[in-house]
Amino acid sequence: MPPTADVVVIGAGQAGLSAAYHLRRRGFVPAVGAPSGERTYLVLDAEDGPGGAWRHRWRSLRMSTVNGIHDLPGIEQPDVEPEAASVDVLPAYFGDYERELGLAVARPVRVRRVEPTDDDPGGDLLVRWEGGGRSGAVLAKAIVNATGTWSKPFWPAYPGQETFRGRQLHTADYVRAEDFAGRRVAVVGGGISAVQLLEEVSHVAQTFWFTRREPVWRDSFDSQDGARAVAMVADRVREGLPPSSVVSVTGLIHTPSLLAAEARGVLDRRPMFTRIVPDGVVAPDGELVPVDVIFWNTGFRAALDHLRPLHLRAAGGGIRMDGTQVDGEPRVHLIGYGPSASTVGANRAGRDAVNRLVRHLDGAALTAV
Ligand code: FAD
């Protein structure tokens, strides 16, 4: 018989740690070595150490150039220089947070599959994991999935892509602009990462910016705009559609460095190329643009492959959500997903998921008596 936990949290980025914090607050204890009769939780995380996706962000992403990182619940971020690299500051903060609260995150543990144990919709879920050269399974009454998007970069397909002789990379592979010094670089994508990295690379390389749609620029973005954007993504997932990127609903903001890039002509956007040839890309009007590098800043998708055995997908191609809960599946919550894919959203989603799971588990316990 596999070991058991009332709630398994999958992923320990901002969302997973928020869920763990609220589980502790509601009286759950770490499953390993728990006295009988206590409600238990387990946090499984695929990384080698704390920080979630912040462990992998490029060094030039400074605390002054991120969009604003919300504190984890209960413990504030340390005061740091604005020029400090987010890849240093945030993993260290997450590590201190886990230690101080005794959250007992198990690493490196990657969940490969979550399966129903029988046809009973109220039955336990079997969480199968691998890591550190071992594999195993845990029986859970419910899961809180907080696996983010970083491990699932989205690469669009274009004709001729496999013939390209230069380098192709995705945002997730980016290390530093100097790697492109003196090269001709096609930067693809209309999101925040695309424009930030376009600006950065343009200082050392000749860049060409390609987007499918004309980008929408704004001069500012306030909390009402933010609430509207989140509500639009929430509407989509409520209807079972795939969540859209936040930029598709917010537009791009003119920061001082992007205004300077605009003045240098770096933000002259070209319509998306139609095919790729060995030495470059071909524009819709047939013009060949010779490039050495194609840099795909084309976003990420939710990392949910391990949930496939649960058949959660709706006809619309997404997962129909009821708040943080998968609609009609009270054992499964998705946090950091869709409208909660931000540090503030992940915090709230962790709290909401736990509150709702406690009600679900209380109800199940009453039914069992
Ligand atoms: P993550 O931080 O990605 O954590 C997910 C965790 O789950 C990881 O540790 C991962 O290893 C683990 N995992 C994945 N699959 C499995 C599995 N199968 N089994 C076990 N573990 C697994 N938001 C803001 O609010 N402000 C910003 O300034 C900001 N800047 C951003 C900049 C970039 C470049 C990007 C890409 C995003 C940015 N965001 C920002 C969004 C923000 O980072 C996330 O929405 C937020 O951190 C929530 O993280 P998360 O916990 O959902 O995911």
C-alpha cells in the first residue's frame, strides 16, 4: 500500500508555497512521520533547490526590471538593491521561507502521472513520482497542482524550420545578450519577455522583430487595468478555453528603456515571416531576411501533462475551472494557472484552494461517519 497524504501539492514555486503555507495555517502537518489522526500534506517539487521558475531566469532580469514580485504569504521579501539579480534574490528568499516555516518540500521529485484509483469519483488519487534515482507513489485525497509553465516552452511550427543552419532558442534557453554579439537575430513574439530581450540583445546584435499582430502599446497600467485583464482570463478558463497570455489582454507598457529602444528604431515591428530557409526567414512579401539566430519569445503553456490520466480537458481545449477547482472535480485544484499566473494571483489562489479543500475534506469526513 503506498503512503498517504490528505493533500499533495505538486510544485513549490510561489503558488505551491502559498498553498503549503495555508495548509499549515489550517492545521495540516507534513505527511512524513505525522502522528495518526492529523490531517497531512506533502509538497513535491521537481527542482534541485528552492525558487521555482525564478531559479532559471536570466541574470540581467533585475529586481528593478521585473514587474513587481508579491511577497510570499506571512514573510516579507528582504530589502535588496534594485540592481540585484532576481535569479539570486528570489530563490534565496524562497529557501529561507521554506526553512523558517518548516514546509518540508521533497526534492527533486517530479510527478509523472496522477491517476484515479478506481471509478469512484470520490476515491483517492495515485500520484506517481520520480526523482533522485528513485520512483514511488502517494495516495492523496486531493491535489493542488502548482506546476507553472516554465518547463513547457511553446515553439510554434513554421515551414522549413528544420532546415535552418543558424541557432534557434526559446526564452527559456536565454542566458545573456553577449552570446549574440555581432549576429543578425530574428526576435519573435509580442510579449513582455520578447520586448525586454529584444531591447537587451539590440545593444550587441542587429535585431529584426517579428510579431503576428501589431503590438498594442500603453503608457501606463493601473490596478483597474490589472483587474480587468485577470477577469478576462478568468472568463476564458470558466468556459473551458485555454488561458490566453496576459499581454494579449493588457498590451505592452512603454518603459524608459523601451522608449529609448523605440528611438533607436529597434521596435520597428515586422509582420510574422511565413517560412524559414537555411540562411534566414522569408517575409510575407517574399523578401528574404538573412539571420544567424531565431529567438522564439513565444510564451509557455501550463505544465499539466502529468494530469492527462484524469481527462480534465474540456471541448474548448482548456480545462473548465470553477475558481481554483477543476469544474466538477473537487479533488483537483490548479493554482498559478490562468488568472492566477502572477505572484499576487498565485498567493490568493493558494489560499482559496486550501479553504475550499478544507470544506471538501470536512464534507467527505462527515459523509464517511
Ligand atoms: P513556478 O515558479 O514555475 O513553479 C512551479 C514549480 O513546479 C517549479 O519549481 C517546477 O519545477 C515544479 N514542477 C513543474 N512540473 C512539476 C512536476 N510534474 N512535478 C513536480 N514539480 C513540478 N509575475 C509577477 O507577479 N511579477 C513579475 O515581475 C513576473 N515576471 C515574470 C517574468 C518572466 C520572464 C516570466 C516567465 C514570468 C513572470 N511572472 C511574473 C509570472 C510569475 O513568475 C509566475 O506566475 C509566478 O511566479 C507563479 O509561479 P508558480 O508557482 O505558478 O510557478
